[in-house]
Amino acid sequence: MIRPRLSHEWTAFRLLFVLAAISASGAASAQSWTPQTSNTTVALRGISAVSPMVAWASGAKGTFLRTTDGGATWTPNVVPGAADADFRAVHAFSEKSVFLMSAGTGPLSRLYQTDDGGVKWNLVMVDPDPKGFWDGIAFWDRMHGILLGDPLNGRFEIWTTSDGGDTWKQQKGPQALEKEGTFAASNSSLIVRGAHDAWFATGGPDGARILHSEDDGKTWTAVKTPVRHDSDNAGIFSLAFSDARHGVAVGGDYSKPKEATSVIAITSDGGKSWTAPASSPSGYRSAVAYVEPEKLWIASGPSGSDVSLDDGKTWKSFDTGNYNAIGFVGSSGWAVGQKGVIASFHAR
């Protein structure tokens, strides 16, 4: 009498296991990027989603774009007097208010801001050092933000603001190793979380480190990761956290975009240690994001996009498009890339 009942329970368990596996497989295969019309052909590097309807994008030749209808229409424009700017970073607060950061040597690294949807722009700051090179910008809230630049005199450039970006104070940045820098790839090599925490990632032969601050960028600790850093072109390009403990770092060698060797590291202890997962995305990846409502991770780069349903432990390719940066708000997301490429994300 016992055997049939156990057999029945075991059969039911196996059925549930199979159904769960099928469900997970189906979820992984259901992700997609849908092309949208950007009305520009310049290389796009930055994307910031405000709501399912509003997003801003940025790119080369002083270009910025905005949508207020979920991407049905994108309106491109150029910041006056900034045609030489390569806007690698965009951080939007609303359909009217946004910061644009350009990357380049010395005066080519600049910070602009608008509160009227891009009709008028304020040049907030220019890198005062002729050898400087800015890489990314992030905000904890509307008043408090941080800006990151490559090492100068052996230390990373760190600037912070506490008045909404009107003024910026240079901090004593953390010491860099001899052959270490950061990448201005997707405005996600620098990220913030909570009220005071910030992380940034490095590359180069001495790089693939992740540095963490718990006090608004004033002091930093560093930890090594297993991401490849065997040349000036290799290292970590993007970071993201799903909660206080779980994070993913992606990168590789951007000169070898199809090589999937050592392009990812994951943490489950808040970034105190990073390990290589069981599988990697299918090539160099310049951006990673966590899509909280769907409980999944997305990593994208020049050779495609991948999805993970288990906190970065395993990955499955779902798209072969060329994307530089991705940005999400809730389940709504966009990817941008070369030649004006913009695509919207769909989970099902």
C-alpha cells in the first residue's frame, strides 16, 4: 500500500520538475529586442529610462534623443556648441530634466544639464585637467550624484554633488594601479545604490577590479575579479545589483567581441568577493541590467544579448543585435547602438 503512494508522489514530483524546467526554458527564449526608429545615424552610447513612456538617449556629435510615447517616436537634436561632444552618459530625472556627460581628453570631457526638455542647455562643468578623461555619472537621488574619471597622478577622478548638480566638488579619489583605467562604454562602469553606496569597475592589464564606497565616494575599498584583463582593451565594462547582496559584472575584450572567455563575475555577498559563474554570456558585453519585475538579468554587447534567470550563474543568448548600452525602468527597457540603433525590450 505504501509503494503505490510513493510512486504516485514521485511521478507528480517529476512532472512538476519537468514543467518548471519547461517554464524556465520558455521564459529564457521569450525575451526580445524590437527595433524602433531613432531618426539618426550617429553612434549611440547612453540610454536612461524615466518611465515606460519617457526615455533619453545620447551619442556622438553632440547628439541627444528623447521619447515621450514609449519609443513610437524619437526626436534627435544636438546640444548647441557641442557638436564635438561624444555623449557617453545620460542621466534623466524626467521628460524635462536630464544630465549629459561627454567623454574625451581634457576639455572634451564636459557636463551639460537642461530643465526644459533640451531647449536650453547649461554647461555645468569642464574637466579642468588637460589630461583628464571622464567615464560615467550616477545619482543616488535628485540632489546627490557622483562622477568618475580615469586616473590622474595615480588616482581616479571622483567628483560629487549635493545640490542637484549645480556645483561639483572633487574628492581625493582612490589610488589606481599602474596599468589600470575605467571604460566610458555604457555609463554603467559606475553605479550607486541606496543612500551612500557606490561601485565602479576597472580594466587594463592591472584592472578587472571593483572599488566600493560606503560614504558617498569619499573612501574606497577594492577587490579583484576573475574577468579578463590581459590588455588595455579588456576588463569590466558594466556593473549592476539586484539587491544589497547579489550583483553581476560583465566585460571582456572589446577588440575581440565574440570571445566569451572570462567575461563575467558574480557576487552574493554585496561585492566583497566575485567569482566566475558556471557559464558566460556569448562574447564581450558592454552593459548589464537587472529587470526586477521579471526576475532576470540582461547582458548586451556588440555580438548580441543574453539572459540569466539564476542571478548570473547561467546565461542563454536571445538576440544577435549590436548594442552599446541598455536601460530599464520596471519591465520597460531600451538598447542603443551603432548607426542610431534603438530597440525596446519585451519580456514575453
